[in-house]
Amino acid sequence: MIWLWILAIIILIILLAIPVYYYNKIIRLENRIENSWAQIDVQLKRRADLIPNLMETVKGYMKHEREVLENVTKARAALLNAKTPHENMEANNMLTGALKTLFAVAENYPNLKANENFLQLQDQLTHTEDKIAYARQHYNDSVLVFNNTIETFPGVFFAKMMGKKEKEMLQIPEEAKEVPKVSF
């Protein structure tokens, strides 16, 4: 008889522990996603802060490339004014394209390519782009773990009870993958 009570208590403990475990796991994974997004945001801000210095360095050399400079300025403003992660990523993709065009055009200005400030800023932006890529990868990895947890058994039941939905991964639009076209 005592063994039945012990068995019943063990089963009860297990039945109570499983929901607590999944609740905590889902919350931790969701927090990891938020942290991953914050890391992306930090790097995007860093890149946006580097742009004005880059623009000042480039302006004197690229007097005839006004449209390229204006596109970089517009893209930076869109990034700084973005409110949601989706808006932020759209603006980020626009800025990435504008910067690619800027650096492609800069290839035609030997004095600019040799300018120490330009080279330092270009190097800092390259390192920041690498950090952004890593942060995006970490974000998508976090989303993958979260989505797998809430879409598989038994996490799917707990996620539904908590009202949790699948998170969207960051994706690069097809037009951002294209090599910029530069013509003179």
C-alpha cells in the first residue's frame, strides 16, 4: 500500500514538473530571441553612427556622385527611424545596398581609396557588417530553437496554453543579394 502512495506522489511530481519545465523553457527561449534582436540593434546603431564620418570623408572626393551620397543618407535616416524589427531589417537592407554602391563607386577615386580616414571607416564598417551577420545568425538560431520547441511534442501543448506563436526568421530579400550596378 505504501508503494502505491509513493508511486502516486512520484507521478504527481512528474506531472507538475513537466508544465513548469516547458513554461520556463519557452520563456527562456523567447528571452534569448529578444536578446539576439537587441544585439543586432546595437550593431545596426554602430553602423549608422559610422555613416556620417564616412560621408564627410567621401564628399570632397565624390562631388559628381550626389545620388549615391543621398541614397546612403536616406537609408541611414530610415534605419534610425525604424520602429519595428521588420522596418529595421528593411531599412538595414536598403542601407547595405547603398553602402555597397558607395564602395563600388569609391573604387574609381584613387585618392579616396588611399585616404587614411576612408580606409579606417571602411575597415570599421566591414567589421561591423561581420558582427551584424553573426548577430543575425544567432537570432535565426534562437528562433529555430524556439520554433522547434513550440512546434514539437509536448511543447506544442504548452505553447498553445501560453498563446505563443512561431517567430519569423530574418531573411535577406533577393534584391539585396544582387551585385550593385555602377555606371558612369
